Amino acid sequence: MERRGVRQLDFEDRASRYPVNITVRYRPLGEIGWVESKTINISRSGILFEADEPLDVDTPLEISFDLPTEFGGSGDGTLTCRGMVVRTIMPPASDAPPVVAATIANYRSS
């Protein structure tokens, strides 16, 4: 069902998520230092990862990780992406890290 200006997402619209727990480095665009963390899942259009602190929605990010061989990586290359925060999920426990969902808009490998 579609209303004017509003489109419902079909199940097929959502990219498949792969539960991949790998090291990821991220930083808000323009920052110098990287923050290291772990992914929760990855899709062709985005990434879900633990953050050291909550990030505001619409924050542009650089994200860097080694693409696992299971997903076409060679094991010796790094994928660096640009994206944007679409959601920050605060944990129910105070000692758990926030979780950030970010889009992957473009990428380069090195």
C-alpha cells in the first residue's frame, strides 16, 4: 500500500544482513583519529556496529574494515567507506556500548 509521499518498504527492499563480527574503524568525516570497534552485521547498503559513544543521526562517517574472504575479500585489503548515521540504539544496560546503524554510500579498496 502506498500513500502519497510515503512508500512502505517491502521485505524485498531491505538488503540481506550478514552477521559478521569483525574489527571496524570509524570516524566522523573530517576527524583525524579513528575509533576501533566491532561490527554486528553488514549488508550491501549499510553496517551495524558498536560505538564508543552515541552518534547523532545524519552524522557523515568514514568507516574502514578488512572485507572477510567469505564476502569476496582477499584477506589483504581494506575497504574504506563513506556513509551516514541513520540510527543510534542505546543499550538497556549502562555498561554496554551504544549500537550505530550507518549507510554505505560509496567505498574504495586499498
